[in-house]
Amino acid sequence: DTSDYHGNPGDKIKVTAGDDFKLTSVTVKISGSDGNIIEEGDCVLNMPAGAYEYTSTMKHTTLAGTVIRAQAKDLPGNVKELSVTL
């Protein structure tokens, strides 16, 4: 859910991820339209919301074409990704 991301530090990106096994990590990578990585990092599980959250740390003013990629890894080592282009 990228609806709360506006390119400002402190903006939230929410990732809903689950697995039959245990998830070992959920990460987010934000890339500009040119493919350069703007920022990336680990998500934190927000138990009341039931979603993982990434809090942006960088100012990014050109949102058109920005790619936000979420990646979830589980205990057996399986990886799933989902990308959203703004």
C-alpha cells in the first residue's frame, strides 16, 4: 500500500505479507524512474495493523515512474516480490 508515500521522510509504505512458514524478512526498495536506488531497508511488523511497514528516510520529489519493490523471505528461503510503479 503506497497511498501514504509522497516522497517525504517519515512517509509509510505498508506491505501485507504472510506465509505457511515463518517470514524471516520483509524489505522495501525504492528506485527512481532512471533505475537508481533512492533508498531501501527492512520493514517492521505493525501487529495492530497486521502489516509490515517501511518508513521512508529520504526526500524524493520526482514520483512519476518511481518503482517501489517489496520482498518477503520465509524460513525455507523462498522469496516473493511485488513491484508498484507510481
